[in-house]
Amino acid sequence: MPKRKLLGARDRVGAPALFRGVRGGTSGRLPVNVPSCLRTMLVGLGLVLPAEAIAAPAMARPPAQWISSGDMVSLALVLGAISAAMISALWLMRERARLETRNGELEYALGEADARNARYQSLLVDKDRRIAVWEGVGTPVELIGALPNEIGAPVDDAGFLAFGRWLEPRSAARIEQAIDRLRADAERFDLVVETARGQIVEAQGRVSGGRAFVRFVALANLRAEIAELRIENDRLAGALERTEGLLDALDTPVWMRDETHRLVWVNHAYAEAVEARRPTDVLAHGTELLDTRARQRIGAETMPERPFAETLSTVVHGDRVFYEVVEAASPSGTAGMAANATALENAREELARTLRSHAETLDHLATPVALFDQEQRLSFYNQAFQRLWGLETGFLDAHPGNGEFLERLRAEGKLPEPPSWREWKERILAVYRSLEPHSHLWHLPDGQTLHVFANAHPQGGATFVFDDLTEKVDLEARYNTLVRVQGETIDHLAEGVAVFGTDGRLKLSNPAFRALWGIADDQAEPGTHIRDVAGACRASDPEGTSWRSFSGIITSFDDERRTSEGRTELTSGIVLDYALVPLPNAQWMATFVNMSDSVRVERALTDMNEALRKADALKNDFVQHVSYELRSPLTNIIGFTDLLRSETSGALNDRQSDYVDHIATSSSVLLTIVNDILDLATVDAGIMQLDLAEVDLSAILDEVAEQMGDRLKEAHAELAVAKGRGLGRIVADPQRLKQILFKLLSNAASYAPEGSLIRLDCAREGQAAIFTVSDSGPGIPADVLKTVFKRFETVDHDGRPRGAGLGLSIVDSFVSLHGGDVAIESGPGEGTTVVCRIPSAETARAQASG
């Protein structure tokens, strides 16, 4: 490097100005007595002219004079200035040499620094890291290094610092917040962020020497995996925190359990449900929401591949609450939640009750109804629907499709046969694709006419209502026929008919009316007032009392109109029964029936009825007389028969003994019949009295069973007596009570199969005794069951003798006398059960009523 002169041009121009002041305006010449060395130096400095330049003029001047004192002062000043300039020049030369030495040292140090900087730069600049350096607030950032291309980071500075372009949004937000805190508060950080391409980058923020710098390092292999795991852990931790926060904000109880089924986390809704102050209290005490049995069931049924989901009930705050419990299992434990389903369960129950009510309502409707679901399959039908089509229950309960149902009806010939079956069927099934209801009229082969109303459901499916119009059509036809023949019918009635309007004017009348009252046709024209009609009828009713009464009723303004009936007799001898009937629209109909013949017949019937009453009394006297007259000879026959059987008059051979036994048996039967007839006649006459007394029910049952022993042996049957608890006593006629039981047991023995069992049960019901006699006989047909209590009604079975048919009549009469009732239950092949209820009498004796 060339050395610079220590004295510059500025220094060189200062000396001439100084010497000009010294020369005092001369032309640059010095006195001649100036030393040559000084002259030479001044000439070199350019302060004076050289000698040759001033030699010629000097020849012409006069010789020099000696230097004055002023010149000496000037010369001294010049010499002082020259000395100072020479000293300064020497100092400057020495400083320049020192500066040149220093510059060389600095240039060497700069070279060394550049070398070190290059070495450091080579260490920092690689493809795995990039550093962002901020000198201070408001200074631009300096970026050093680069990241791999697969990271996806922009190369330019502005694009790199726009982290949202190449980092995942959550990571971009985190790194921006961390850099702000680093530059503002010198808060260092170490973050692992994720790029939009899924790569992992480590970001380290530091502050050193007043500078903030962030180093971005692309991670690889194990560090990348660790960083990924850290990111995943942070993500999962954040997700878990958000999930727990969300679950904790729910009003649905949520819980988590470890592998030992111990609660490890619950939300506030769970704590509130178990009446705990905080979730930590629940975990500390292990308070459970569900009972032990429910938890055991959940633990047994919960699988990793199949979560538990079912509605369970528990008690919350003293109320029964239904929860939709869902619990899922994992290797680390289980998690569950319980959604309050009480309202849903109540709604389901209400819906089920409503559906059952609707089903029951529809099932009791006389109109056939069928419901098809969204798959066009039969989901409901009522009994009227099944009766209408006559289909078996198995087919209907199999939920056939609508098309299958129509095909079945067609195959059985129950549907009309249209010209094109396919088009007709498609038209019927089009209701499922329509928003409007469909209406069809089916004329069935059996003569029925159905109005089919089909309505599609908003959720799918359709409802079919089959309205039987057969009767309606028939009624309409009949109505039209009646309308057509109404005039003919009324005109040909034997009864007189007249209809009056609200204004009292005649609307219509028939010929019978005019004939009965003897008026002409023009006097009963429609529109004739009732006063005029009454005047026309004056010939048959001179006093007009009947028509005044009719007019008062028809033209009255009473709010309550009632039917008025009566009888009137005309001057012609005709007896009329009249009826004034209110009609709709405030009209009245007057009907007149000629009762002349009926009156005569009535009188004849009255006379005949009197004669029959007397005949019935004569019959009762005859039956009573004959019964008493028959009893005496029968008593003698029975007495003599017993005498013959006792062998007092001599021994009898076997044939004679058989004859005597037959006589005794027949006599007893005849005596029983006579006694029964006498009892019935006494009851009919109303003169039978009950001999009331306290009756021991248990004792009377034993007595009846003992006395019925022989009769049951003859019938080859057995008797079982069942006594209820606390029978005690009742007030009744003991003889008639035993007679009731004898008749019931005899009747059962007559019909019971050989070897069968007849039961006699007695129980106490308040103040009444209940006697039940049942057998396993052939039973009584339904048509005969209505007449079993009538006299002389018997039922033959397998040819066995049955008696006179008075037993149940006597039972009914005697039970009625006691104020009780008797009922019989029977059926073919089901045996017969007779139940008698006999209340305890309140008085010691009661008079029987007829």
C-alpha cells in the first residue's frame, strides 16, 4: 500500500500568504543579504523568485542597502513559522508512520475476522437448520441457514416468517406466541412444531447479547420420533383436556374407571346426581350412581368390541329415574355415561298406552281397519278386518305384504276381477307414493260394496279403512223405493194419517183419514187450516171436543212437545184410537186407528179371562183335593207293604219279595210326587209357611249325607261333603232346607255316571249360606238349560228313568221362599253345578209370599 504524504495541499498554500505579508508588496524578492541556504529553501517552497528571474532587473538597480529593524522582525517571524511548519511536518510524518503500522495491524485483524466469520458461517449454514436473529425492537430480522426441501418451508425471508403458510395452524399459533414473548420478555422456549406436510421441526428460542434468535432444526430418526410422540402427547393431552371440559359441562353423568373398575374421573353432573359437593368427593368415597346388581351386569356384559347399552333405573334425589346407560371398555379401563331417559321412558309408556288404547279402540270398531308399515307389510288389523275377509290368524300374524294380501284375496275369489289386474293392483298400491289419500269403490263377488279409503303415513306405510256400504246402498235403494211408494203406502193404510205443519195447516192426509171422519177430498187438500178441517169433521164430532183438543196441542207454543194418545167415539159408532206424535221441524202427525172391532174383541177376551181365572182356581182346588185324597191310600199301601216285608203275616218267596219291593219303591216314588205336587200347589196358593229355627249347618249336612246313602248306592255314585270354615248357624226352615238338598242330590244322582263323585259344598258368606252341588254327568244343553226350573221338564240321557221333573221347580220355590236365589251352570259333557244362596232370616217366622 503506498504511503501518503503527511502534509497536504491545504498545508502548502498557507506559507505564501504568510510571506506575502512579510515582503510587504514586493515582487517576491529577498534582500540581497539573505543567506543563500535560506534563499534556496524559500525558492523551493515557492515563496520567492529564483535568482535568474531577478538578475536582469538587478543590474539596473542601485546597490543594496543594509537590512532595517523592521525587516529583521519580519524575518524572525518567517523563521519561526518555518520552524513550526518543519516541526509539524516531522510530527505528521511520525504519526503517519504509526497510523500506517496500525492500519496494517487492523487489516490483518480484519482478514483474520473474515476468515473466522467464514468458518462460523460454514458451520451455521447447512440444510438441517435455520436461525432467525433480531438485533432489537424495530430492527429487521436476519435469517441464516436453510431447512430441507421436504419440510416445505419457504426459502425467502418473508415467506419463512409467515408461519401460517407452512406450519400446521396450531403449531403456527404456538410459535408466533412464543416468539412474541421471547422478544418482549426474553422468555426462552423449546417447542416441537408440525409442518403442513406432516414433518417435525424443533424450535429453540434464546436471548444472548441483546439479540433474540430462534433456531429451527429439522429432526430425524429417533429425535423426530420422540418429537412426534411429544406432539402427539400434547395433542392427546389437549384433546383429553377439551374432552373432559366438554364432558364436565354436560348435564349428563359421565364417569371413567380403571382396570380394577374403580372410579378415576367423574363430571359435575355425576357428583350432583349422587348428592356430592365436588367430583373429588365422589372419587374419595367411591360413591356409585347405579346399584351393585346393575354394575355387576354392566361389568359382565361390557366387551371391547361390544359396549353395554341399555336403559336402567336408579334413585336420584329420592325419585326413580331412568337412564340410557352406555359403557365402553378398553384395556386401560372403562368409560360410561348415563343420559336421563325418564321423559323418554314416560313418553314411551304413554305412547305404548296410547297405541294399546288405539289398538283396543280399533279392535272394537265395527269398521275393518288394517295398517301397513313403510315396507308395505301388514302391521295391525282389527277383528272386523279378519271377519270381513275370513283369513286365518296365522296368515295375518305373519305380516304379509300388501301385494301378497291382494293376491291372496284374488286367489280365493274375494276381490272383483278387473279387466287388467296388474293396473288395478298398481292403482291400489300407488297410495304409498302419493301425498293425497286414495278412495276406491269395490264391488265384491259376494254382493258386498266396500268403500276403501287408503291414507299414506308421513313416516311411511298406509292405513286402509274398509267401509261396508252394502247396507247403505241397500238403504238408499230402499229409501228411494219408499219415497216412490210413500204416497201409495199412506194411501193404502187402514189407519188414518194426517200431518200438520208449524202454521197449523194440513200437509198431507190419506184416504183412510178422510173416510174415518167422513169428509170429502177437497175438504182435506194440502194447505187447509186445522180449523177448517175441524169444521169439516163436525158431522162425526158434533160437539167438536176432540178437534178442539187436537188443535190446542198442534198449534201450541210449548217448548216441550209430547206425544198425546187417547180414544174417542164418533157419532157413527166408530171407536178411534188417536195419537198425536211430534215430528221434526215442529210438525205434528195425527194417526187414527179404527178400534171398533178391537173393543168388541177386548170385551170378549175380558170375559174369557175371567172364565180362565175361575178354571185355574178350580184346577188348584182339584190338584189339592186329589193330592190329599191320594196320600191316604198311598200311606195304606206303604204300610201294608212294610207289613208284608216284615214277614209278620208269613214268609214270602223270592218272587213275592221282589214284587213287594217294587210295590214299596213305586209307592214311595208316587208319594214323593204327590207331596211335591202338594207343596207346589201350596206355594202357588200362597199359603205355605216356613217353620223357621236356628239350623246347625254342619249337622244338617251330616244328616243329609247319611239319608242319601241308599239313594247314592242305587246310582252307584259316591258323595263328598266339603264344609267351609266357620259355618255356624242360620235361621231357616230345617225341613225345607233338607228337602232342597235332597232334591239337588237326587237330581245329581239321576244323571251322574256310575262310579262318579258327587260333591256337596257349603260355605258361609256373611249372613247367608252357599250350597253347591256338582256332578260329572253329561251336562245340560244350552237350549234345555233355560227350562230346567219349569215343572214337568225332564232330560233323557242313556235311557235311565228321570222322574216327574218337579225337583228343581221345588228347589227354586223353596229357595225363593227363603229370600235366596239359585243358579245353574252346565254344558254338554261338562257336568252340572247348582248353587243355592239362602240368607239367614231376621225373624223367627215368616209368611211365604205367592
